[in-house]
Amino acid sequence: MTAQTPAALDREKLFAARLYAARVRPYLATALFALHVVESRRVPTMAVDPHWRCYVSPAFVDRTPLEELAGVWVHEVSHLLRDHHGRGDRVAREQGLEGPAERLRMNIAADCEVNDDAFGEGLDTPQGAVLPGTLGLPEGELMEDYLGRFGIGPLTQDFVWLDCGSGADGLEREWDLGPEGAHGLSEQERDGVRFRVAQAINGRPGHAPKSWRRWAEEAFHPPQQWRELLGAAVRSAASGSGAGQDYSYGRPSRRSAGVPGVVLPSLRRRPPRVCVVIDTSGSVSDAELGSALLEVAAISRAVGGRRDMVTVVPCDAAARIAHPLCSAEDIPLVGGGGTDLRSGFARALRTRPRPDVVVVLTDGQTPWPDARPACRTVVGLFPRRGGRRSWRENDPDHVPDTPPDWARVVVIGSSGAAG
């Protein structure tokens, strides 16, 4: 009796599902057709790599209805558009997440970000899809937010098979063809695909869910060196002595062995608390205020995606209410008068719990505190054309004080940092 030959990949069914996905999600069509299919019997279902190859199991295609396959197409391409591979690698480095269990957590968190509004309206939910509600989590959050809200346990035991590939978490798989393999997209080609998808969403915004509209808005603000500098400055400030540290009995100190009968707490690092003071005075334009909200989102990602650790204080001549960060677009930036960020610093330092880092986003036209605050400080400075940072109706030659030496200064929109 001869062994049965494994069935070949049913490409006609697979491509029909892709065409169906493009019809019900037309703003994703460019991305869907940019994926190159690679038949593979080593993947459990379908998986992607950062170079826009889609690895497909023939058996999975055979047993999955066409309408569900369309949903899987949308799911996999969403990982790539949202840069889950790059974000997963950054989170792994920053939080020291290693091993297959942590990568599985990243894949589940990325799936929660994608799946909370991916299906419905003509697109069937694939069998076994991970939804935030399955884990008792709210909808509408990012991978980094979800990652801090669950661990591997009873609620995740049904997802041990899950593997969307290196395109979902950044860890190379055994089946990956790698950067030198055939049919991969170059970095410029990948950026071009994202740009066209963002154009399609912004051209007809009513046809895309809120999460995709938010993504498209940020896609038109490509990664800039100053944003990396700002994130690095926040992380550096937060890693200083005493910042983001506390004692915990959750894991006893190793010194307890030297004191029989006494349990000593260990010093554990927690995500730093950050208070962002935004200059809302009349010298700051609406476009700069919009940019400030983008920086708030970047700051949240820089501290591990913990929005509950970030508060925002709008300030012109007087500081406003300290707002917890739920979503950046919901923060009311009220102001328009003169500028005195000293009140903003004072309000930030009165927030409870007290912040480890204060970030100030301003054009610099303000008095500064005379003394160094009792925490690390980072200043994001909106530049002024021609190098002028002067604005006063009755004194056009007025030059305001420069940020003090004790602040780490990043010039927003430039290629470097100052101070």
C-alpha cells in the first residue's frame, strides 16, 4: 500500500478568498495583493514574515471555508501594516522578554489589537480567532497595552498552536526565507504599500474602522529621528537611580538567606510614571498641538505602552487639570493665552502618584523654574523658523529664556538633540 501524496496548495481557492477580502475591505487591497504566497507544510495555518511573504499550509486552505480564509488574509496583512514585527522586537528588548512563551504572548496581544474590529460587515470571523473579550480585555487598545494585561495561563491554553510568523512578533521562524530570499519587498516598497493604504483610508474615512483611521493618520507622520530621540530621552531619564523602582514582597530578596526567619523585600523595577506638560499658549499653533498629541502616543510606547502610567497637563499661563491618558485624541488642549510653564511643573509635581519623569512639549517661550524639579525632566522643543524663538506683541526683539541645563532637550522636527 503506497503512502498518500500530500495535496498541493489550492491556489485557486486561496486567491479567490483574497479577492473576496479586497472587495469587502477595498482600502486594504494594495496590501493584500502585495503579499507573495509561499506554500509551506511547516506552518499551522497562515503566517507572514517582515518581507511581506505569506506562508500557507495546504491542509489549512483545504479545511477552511472561503469566507473565513478571506478573514485570515485581512488578519495577516494587518500584522504587517501595523509593524507588529518591529514593535514586538522593541518591546522584547526593552522589557527583556525571551523564550517561546513570551513570543506567544506577543502574538496573542497583536491579535487582540487586530481582531477587535477586523471582522463583520461581510467578513466572517475565522475559527479560533483571538478576541480581547476572550481574555476579559477591553477593545480598542494596542498590542503594548494588551501585553501588560495578561499572562500565559488557563485563558490562553487554547492558543498554544497560534503562530502568525515573524511578521507578528519579530522572531525569525525556521520556515522564513529571510531578507535575501526570493520575492521579498524592499524597505522602500513596504513603505510605498503602507502609504497607498493610508491614502485609501483617508480618502474615504467613513469606510474604515476607527483603529484603521488612527493608523492612517499616524502613517502620514513617518518615523523621525527626533521621535526616537524623545523616546530614548524618556527611557534614559526613567532608568536613573530610584526612578521606576519600588520594594515588593512578591519575590523575596536574596539577602533573606543571610537573615534566618526574616523575609526581606526585593527592589523591583516598574514602568516609570510620566507626566507630560503641553504648552497650549497662543504662540503654539494648532499643527504643533496636533504634533504634541502624536508625541504623547510615542511617549506612551516608549514606556512600554502603559497608558495608565502617563498623565497630561495642558498649560498656558496657568496649569489645567491633569488628565490620565486613555487615548491621545480625547485630551482637551485648552489654552491660548500667555505662557508660564512654571505652573505646569508645579501641577505635574502635585499629581499623585508622583511622576518619575516630567516631559514638557513647548516652543520655549516661557519662564522656567529656578530650581531643578525633584525628578528627571525632558523638554520637547517646537522649533521656530530662522532660529527665532521670540514672540511678544509689545517687544518684537524679546528673546525668552532657554531651557535650563538640568533638562534634556530634544528639538521636535529636527535630526538631533540640544543639550
